[in-house]
Amino acid sequence: MRAGLLRPATAVLLALAALAPFPARAYEEGVHQLIGERVLPPGLPTDLVAPTPEDVDALRRATWRAGASHPDPSVRERFLRRYPSEEGFDAWAWKELLGLTPEASVKGLDVLPAPVADARAVAARASRDPDDDKRNVERFAHDERRAVRRDATGRPLPADPAQLDMGALTGLSSQAHAHYGLPRLDFSDSPSVLRQEPWRFAYPTTARAFAPEFAQVHTDVALAAAASGTPGGAALGWIWLGAAAHYLEDVANQIHTLQAVFPFFVDAKLQSWKEDLLSLGGRLRPRPGFVEIGLGIINLPTNNFSFRTCRCS
């Protein structure tokens, strides 16, 4: 008799537990550094000269000159239209060009790490920087005064709407666009595809993620720094190369190559049952189905409670 009374209570507890959100992380910052320490080969330089703000400033100016003198007239014209003067191409403008969050204090650009002569240690430590300094988080559109652009209701606008394919506009998941790399194939938004071939699921089906592009951009900056000829240019290059490795390490983990996983729709099914209960089967108010709930949460760009919130390190 006592066991029989316990069964309904147990069922309720299990249902509540199923509805509760549990965080799941792929790589934390320390793991990124550990990968660098374990994977980078021996024999790298051990006599690096610590970079200074002067080295960074020289690289920034060289970046502007490269754009202002680009051999392609159309590229040169577009670059100078946005960045007409070398003096006006400050740290904010440089981060904007690189697709980073201008408000972020970026390692290797705004701030420099403690001096370390060992290139292996420098790169391994820098591989955690894109998470630590939040260079890809909350990337908003800005006006000519560098104030955040807002819609009619006062909500901030994204610098690029494509960011919202992978996460929210604010919070940790807002960096997912830069830390994920989706396969190049024809996507489907069918729940059956999500269950059977999750690598082919995306909502919307035009979803994009940009980890490969960010790896390339950081590598380009690293090469430019190493070739700058300034005293700390080589060390600055290792800092940016280590940061480039962060994005490669992310997509080497399969969780960063999927937009969604089927267990998330199981949670949506449980939520639909809750909606049925609260609406008395739709008699008190309309209630969405589980597919609508699942796809809706995936595509809510301003909702930080999404399946991506804790999976984009």
C-alpha cells in the first residue's frame, strides 16, 4: 500500500526533473588551453620578445594601409568609404573590421598578456582568449556615433542578422555564430530529419555559422603580426594564432557542428503536455504543439533560454 502511494509522487518528481533545464558544456576555457599544451609540437621559439602597445599600433596602422591601397578598386573604395583615414581607424574600427564586438577588450589588440618567451605557452594560453575576453558576444549594430542601434521598441539590433541563426542576441549564446561550423549540405527543418539525420537539420534551413571564417581571420592577423618586423611582432603573431586555434578546436568537437539535437524536442514534448494542462486542452487559450514549441525556441533570437545557451564555448 505504501509503495502504491509512492508511485504517483515519484512520477511527479520525474516529470518535474525532466522539465528542469540542465546546463551542458562542450569545451570550457581550460580545456582549450590544455589542448594547446598537449598538441602543439616541441621546438617552437623560446626567445620571444614581449609585445608592446607600439607593436599593436603598428599592426593596426599597417592593416589600414593594406585596405587603403588594396589592388582591387572596388575593395579599396568600400574600405575607404567606411574607414576614410588612418587616424580614424582606431581599435574600435579595427575590431569592427575583424567582425568582433567593438565594446570587448580583446587580448592581443586592446590588452596584452603577461610576458612569456615560450611560443608554445603563449599560443596555448591564447587559445582560451575568445571565450575569456568575449570578443564574439553581443555584437550589436551601431550608428555613426557608435551608439547601439535599436528598433521601435528599444531593443538592440544585431550587427548581422545571420548571427541569430545560432543563438540569442544577448548572453552567452550570442557568440555561437562564431564558434560553430555547420556542414555544407542541404538542410531540412523536419523533426523526422532531426531524429534520423541531425547533421541535416537547421531552422531556418539557410542557417549559417562562421567558425571557419573566424579561424581564417585570426590566422591572417597572426601572419601580418609575424611579418610586421616590429620587436614584439612575432609574439603578437603567436597570440593571434593561438586564438585562431580556438575556433578550430570548437568545430573539432561534434557538438559545434549541429544546430540542434533530438533530445531537445523531447523536452519540447514535455512542455507541450504542460501547455495542454495549463490551457485545459486548449479550452482556456490556444496552445502550441510540441513541434511548434521546439522550432520556436530554436528560432527565438532574443530568448536566452535556448538549447544553445550553454553549448557555445
